[in-house]
Amino acid sequence: MQLMQTKRKIVLVRPATSESISLRHGVALVATGALAIAIVYLTLSPLQPTKLGGYVSDKAYHFIAFAALAFPTALLYARSLVWIIPAALLLGGIIELVQPYVGRSREGADWIADAFGIGFGVSIGLVIRKIIRKKN
């Protein structure tokens, strides 16, 4: 531990250990991997008729799913975003290419919704990460 002086107060700062970094990295990757598997399953399984009491565009589902996919890495281990963002974009593109072969439709707008969702998830994760770091 070391003392760190800011303009207003002196705080005790615990440096990140390789163990805490490894744990955060592991949690981020496991969460991201589990979400990726869920997204692949849900986007490539045959459509089931649903009655949700209202109409929500499938673009919203794509946006939410890919925001959730990017969020854990942005929050817990931002350095991995260098490869998570391209991998998530690639995953969205591959899903769109494969969907016609499983009875679903291919739409470029879905991939665009994926991309915006990734950007949103990364942004929210990084903002929360910054807030948490300021408090500590």
C-alpha cells in the first residue's frame, strides 16, 4: 500500500496485484464468453412465435445483446477491448451470414445495431469503471 496525495485529501491506495488483475480478467472473459454463447444460440435457433404484449424491433434485441457482450470487458479489463471489439463485430457479421441457413433472415441493419450496442456497452462500462476508480 502507498499513500497518495490529491489536492483535497491523502488516501491510501492499494496497488493492483497480478492476482486481482487475473481475477478481473478471468471474470470478464468468462462473462463475455457466456454471453457470446447465449447470443449465438438465441440468434441461430429457429424463430418461435411470441406474444410479448407489444412490438419491439429485433434491432433493439441486437443492440441490447451486444451491449451486454461488450460491457463486462469494458468494466473489468479494458485492455482486452483491443481484441474484444473486433471479435464482437466479427461475431455479429458471422451470425448475419449464417442466419439464412437456419431459417432466419439476414439483415445488414442487425449488424449495425450490433455495432451500436457494442459501442454503448463499452461506453457505459468505461464510464462506470472511471467512477469506481475515482471513488477508490
